[in-house]
Amino acid sequence: MASSVSLMTPQEYVDAVAFHSTQANIDTLYPGHTFEDLSLFLKKHSSPHHDDAHASASDTNSLATLLTLGRDDIDRQSFTHAEACIDALLRQGEQKKPHILFLKGYQSPTWSACVGAFCSIDPQYFNSHLSFRCRRHYYSSPTLPSASKNIIKLRITTIGSREGNNRVSERNQNAVDQLRLRGTSAMRKYQHELFRGARFAAGDSVVRSYTNLDEKHFILEQDMTICLSRLDSSWIVSTDVGNDLSEGPEGPWLTQGDRSHLLTLTYPTIQHHPRIAFKLQSAPTASNTVFRKFPQSASLLPQDYGRFLDKQSLASDPFYALHDLFRFAANSEVQFLNLMEAKIADETSHNSLNREKPTLTNLLFFQELLETHLAQLRRNVKVIEQRESLHWPRTTVEPQNQLRATTAAAEELLEDAKYLETHATALLKRCETGMSVLMNDVMLAESKQAMSQASKVAKLTLVAFFYIPLSFTTSFFGMNVVEIASDRLSVWTWFATSVPIFVISLLFLFVDRRHFVWLRKGGLLTWCGKFF
């Protein structure tokens, strides 16, 4: 940043946000109600070292990583104190070199105030990233695209599994439903702790959403919020991925209840790159590798960022500098969609129709999850398509070959984003089709069951036609009256009476009732008139 630029102090930044948050709708057309919680959060700022003292002691204690984009290489510096990071930003600004600042995990008020003041960041950026601290929702987020052109939010998905239980493969829908309920309840407690912030240390990883797909697989969803500072073409990236997930308040990925004997794993985010096996010739050594119980690929973004990108284009093209972030989010999403495809295939296969108690629960659950992801994918497509209309500043004029390379890279991102949108739409359609087939199959099964019951009732009716006439005559001759109780009636009298009644009953049973329509049309009276 140029030294001639007038900087505000962190306290002035906090005061500005606090003043705007007090503006009510009776005073101004632009009320600041949505900034009330951010103001309370930033007021906890005291000194650049205050919150850093509460940082988790794990990992390398790095709360931020600064990437300086040179014409030939990327310089990387990690910081645990906000003051040291601001000094480095000031030096880089004097050299007029663009840079990317990664803020890792849970952000402290000090880091937010210092970085926000130095880079003159729109408070809406922190308000969006720290949305979990909102006490009252005014339903103003997400904002209109025109109001947040400098703010981009990407969602990354981490797949997890629980291994070591042979019963996991067995079909038990009740167990899955109970597991989801427990996960939802545990996530509510985690989100309450996240809102309070008391048990979170600076740098702890933040999880926005936790979902149990079944007894084996679950997913974690986290955000990366990106902001372009118009003062010096610098990028601020706030990522939810910080310290290991085993640190900080316990989430449902740790509190497994009676499933604690299972081994919980997090899957890596696989990124395919042409001929990558020939380009990675060195592996991390033990000295720079930190043990993580739940390793996440996103934690390595600051370390390996821009490895396969053109360094000169990184320093000159703002959107190209975000290429690895979009690509990482896209790769995490394609893994999630592939997993969902396998789950939906299991629910809609031919074998699923043969289950004793088929249910729509899983497909409805998957449908809701896919709709949420599809909405995010459509926003990503919109951001990439409108990249030229953002008018982001360029530090230099790109040569024609660099311009072609950056344009091709953006087109690749757009192609991948549209592919993910199409894939998610197809899976959503498959869910809807599967639910229709399953409902039709259930209705067919119910129809077959009704027909079977009707057949049994028909058999019972047939038996009744045999026994009711006989039961009637038996009851009649069993009455205790003088005429019937006399010894003059023999058993053959009962037979002589029962047989005609029985024959008449059979006649009504086997003769179609349509043959008797003429009785209702006067046919009986005409027939009787022939004899009288």
C-alpha cells in the first residue's frame, strides 16, 4: 500500500462500525441493525496481542499467512500476532506488490479490527463471514449482487467416514434416523458455543454444517470468504479451516455416543492436474509436517497456493489470483456429488424395491441437501460469468499471451462450475424420479395387498353362503315353541326345509345380479299377470 494513503486505526474502524450499527430505521434510509452483532464482537478488541495470547497452542500457532505475489515467485510469511502481520503488509504496500492474506479459522476481534482498518475492508465482509454470531436475523443476507461485488463466498465440503464396524453395511433405517437426530442436536450445541465464542480460541476451525448421510459417511461444510481490497489490489481470504478439528469445542464428528469405538476419518480433497505425478518431485519432511487427527486438505492451501499457476499473471490479474480457491472448492464439490450419486443409486436401484419396508426418508433428505448445494453452485457460476463486469484493478497491463492464458483459465473454471451445476441438477432429478418410482411401487404393493384382502373376504363370503342358511334353519327348529318342540317332527323335516333355502342361497351367489334387473322394471308383475 502506498505510504501516502491515509490509514485509520483499528479503534477508529471499530468506532465507525459501532456508530453505523446505532442508526435506526426512524433516523435514516440506511439503518445499521445488521451490524449490531459485529459491533459487539469488534468492541472486544483491545490490543494486537490480546487475542493472540488465547490462540490454540497446536500446529505452528499460525493464525495468518501472507502471500506476496512476485513476478517470479511467491513469498510466504506466517504470523501469530496481528501487529507483525500489519507491519509486513505495510512493507509490501510500499513495494507496491499485490498479495493474498489468508486468515485461518476462528477470527479474533483484534485480527478483524487490525486487518479491516489497514486494508479499509467493507465491514459487510466480516459481517458475512461471521454470520454465525447473529442474534437476530433480518433476512437481508445474502445481499444483492450489486451490493457485494467485492465479496465472494465459496463453500468447501469435507467427506468423513466411520470405519471398523461390520454392521455399518447392514440396512437399518431407524439407526440412520436416530444418528441424524443426534447429529442435529449436537450441531445445535456446537453452533451455540460458536455464537458465544467463549470456548473458541483464535485459529480454531469452524464448521458451518454437519450432515450424516448414513451410518458410515458424513460431511462437513466450511466457508471461504474472499474480499478484494481496492486500495492496493490485495486479497483477503477468511477460511474456516484452521487448527485440527479435534481441538476447540466438541462437534458431532467427535461426540459419537455408542459409536465411539469406530475410527473416524476425513477424506482428502483430491485435485487432478495434468501430469501431476511428474511435477511433484519432493514430499514434505517430518520437520515441516504437523500431525493432525482430522487432517483437511484445505489447511494446506496457503502452503501450496499457486504452485502450478503463472506467477506473472498472478501478480497482474485479480481473478486469476483466485484460481486455486475456485478450483479447490470445485474439487471438493465433485467428490461430494460423486458420493451423493452412489448413495442415491443405492436408494433407487432395483434391489431397493425388494426391501421389506421401502422409505422415502433418505431420498427426501438427499433432495434437500442437493438443493442447498445447487443454489451455491449457481452463485459460483454467476460470479465467474460476471468476472469482467467487476472492474477489478489490474496492477500491470498484461501481454497478449498472458491475457490468453488467464482467459483460458477462467473459461476452465466456468466449464467446471457449469459441469457441477449440471451434475447436481441431474442428481436432484434422479431423486425426484426415484421418489416417484418408490411411491408408485408402494401404491402398487398396497393395491396388491388390498386385492389379497378382498380375495380373502370373498372366500369368507362364500363360506358364509354355505353356513348361514343352515345356521338359520337350525336356529329356527331349535326354538322352544309347542309346534316345533313336539315329538311329531322328524329330522327329515329339517332337511326338507334346509335344502330349498340352501339352494335359493346358492342361486343368489352364482347367478349374476344383472339377470334380476327385470325384477325392478316390472318384469315380475308381468310374469305374475300371466297366471292371475
